[in-house]
Amino acid sequence: MGLLRRPKLRPIPEAVAYARCHGERSNDIVRVTKLEPRRPRDDPPVSGESLRRAFESRLAGRDKAH
């Protein structure tokens, strides 16, 4: 039974190793895009209590409709 010998690995430069792992670099990958401005926040902010009251009134209105 013969033993198979592996060929000796030779060192490669870092740039070649990077290209093998990550592919070639390209300047086409990064694109700068302009984002729309953020919409303004609610002014004044809604409190939890006013939200609860609005929800209760909607529930009460739903019961009257049926």
C-alpha cells in the first residue's frame, strides 16, 4: 500500500490571498446615495394617558355602531 504525498504548499503574497478569499477589489461597489430628510417628530409628543383616552373612546364608539 503506497502512501500519497501531498505537494508542498508554497507561500503566496498577502494581496493574492486576499483576492482568493474576497475577490478582486472594484470601485463600482460603493455608491453614495442621498437620503430623504427625516420627517419631523410629533409636536408635542403624545402622552400615554392621551393615547389611552383616545383608544377608549374608539372602543366606546365601536360598541355603539354594532
